[in-house]
Amino acid sequence: MGARLSICAEVARGGFSLAASLDLPATGVTALFGPSGCGKTTLLRCIAGLDRPDSGYVRIGEQTWFDSATGVDLPVHQRALGYVFQEGRLFPHMDVARNLEYGWRRVPRVTGPITREQVIELLALEPLLRRRPHQLSGGERQRVAIGRALLSNPRILLLDEPMSALDQARKAEILPFLDALRRQLTLPMIYVSHIIGEVVALADQVVLMRDGRSLGCGPLAEMLGAAAVSQMPPGREGTVLQMSVVGHDSRYHLTELESGIGRLWLTGLLLQPGATVNLLVQASDVALALAPPRDQSTQNVLPARVVAINPVSDAQVLVELAAGDQALLSRITRKAAEQLGLSAGLAVHALIKSVAIDSPAAGS
């Protein structure tokens, strides 16, 4: 089992300031999520010891890594952590096997909780062991960097936007490996990203950050649902729905999902029945109707209630909805809202295209 991380950090340098106080879980993936420049990487570097807070503390379990009040400040090499940078930073003169061995030899021990064989299998590194970094794709280099970090026997794994330098194809290649680590290892991980899709695919907990401040920390659906309007770029607002796989329609290659809000169909035969999934639903992909529509192509119709109507431009509004106990957003024209007579408390039906829902990742 991992160890909880407690951090309180204040940093003021030039025109930038950071003030964060967090108590993070001992297992699973915690995402530091917010726009670029909000302090995510600075906070991660303070945890690692790469940056020194002006005041505060960093503690993991019963061990203190930094405490400005007592003068404790362990150097990076004495902090039992693995750090994965944006570009991997592999040793170019070593093949993959030797890069992995560097991590394995970094911390003396008789037997570590994560074995070399386990890492190679989890990250599918066997075919790459004799290659040099220049012979690897970007996704392969990041898999090796993650493996090297894991083999240093860390108490926590820190990932600083590890997919930011990858194109969409390489991101799709590495996401399943990161999800496998989340599901199969008890090691706590902190994942920095400003990409909502990555957070939905990987995170169990989310720390929302803006302007150098931590706005809150909690379960994925709760935090992204509550902050959908304020944290996502205009036109890309969305919410996360948590659902379970019911079954598959192999004829049409669809997956059926359910939760307390109803049932949805999703393209692709995804996961096994009973698995929990997180769905990212963009507000622009949600249409509204006063009655259940007939003779139309949209497969997903959910009963909902209007919570609030927020103008976002002269022409558009963002409608906050409650679908059972889950939040949902719909971006429609102001004209459509007036023609439907939308107001707080009104019962409506939310229409969501199956092809519009982002592919889910397995929940915990």
C-alpha cells in the first residue's frame, strides 16, 4: 500500500505566486488539472525537491521531505520518488535495458515491490530492450522513462505532462499502458495535465488549479462536474458521467452503459460487462428537447432538469442540467433556449450522439 502525501507550499518569484495545501490519497492517480501557467509543474517540482518552496512542508507517510519551519530539505536523490518529464530524458548512449537498470540500481535493496520483469510486462518493453533511444518512437521512449522511474523503487510516481510532446497516435498508444499501471499497482501517482481527455482517462482524484491556487480536490466526476464552466476553454466545456458496462451489441459494434440516470450507447466494443467507465460529454454535443423525440438518429436520450442558464455570448447559452445525481452541460443558441422556454426547474430531455462521446477508460 502506498503512503499519503501532504503538502503545503508557498512560492513567490517575479510575477508568479503559488499557494497550495493538499492531502492526497495513498493509492490511485491524482491529476493536477488546470490551464497552462497555473502552477501545476511548479507544485510537482516542489514535491520532488527540484524547486524549493519559500515556506511550507512536504510529507509522505511519516517521512518529512521538506519543512521550512524546522529546516528539513532532503535533496532529490534522498526522496523516494520517480519523476517522468515531458520528453523522457533517457540516456542516449544506453540501450533500453541499461536505461531500465539505471533505475533498478538507483536505490539499494534486496527485493523491491516492483520487479524488472513486472515492469517489462506491464509496459510491453521486451521487444525494445536492445534498442537505443534514437531508435524509439516518442511513445516508446516515454514507456521506457516510466519503467525506469518505477524501477527506482519509489513511494510515489510524479508524471509531468508525459504525453504533451506526443501526437494523437502516440497518445492513443501510451494511454492503455498508463491505465494498466493505475489499475495494477498500488503506487500513488500524481499526473500533471491541462488536457481534459487525459484526466478523464486516467485520474481517480482531481486537484483543480488556477492562478497558482488549488481550488479543490476530490473524486474525478465530482470535481470536473462542479468546475466544468470555470476550468474548460470556451466551446469545450463538458462534464464527466460515471457509468457501468451492461453489454455489447456485436452486430452494430456498440457498447451499452447504465447508471442511475439511464442508459447510453457508445460506439465500439469496450471493456467487460460490470466495468466502471468515465465518459467525457462535451456541452456542444448535448441537444435539448421538451419531450422524448421520435424518428430521429440520436440513440441516447436522458431525462434531466434545468439547474441554471448562463449566457456565454450574444448568441449562445450554457445550460446546467441535473441528470439524476450527475451534472450535465448543454451549449445551445439563445434563440433555442427562448423557443423551448427554458427556466430553472424545467424538466427536459438531453440528446447525446453516440459518436460524440469520448472513449472511456476503466474506472477503479
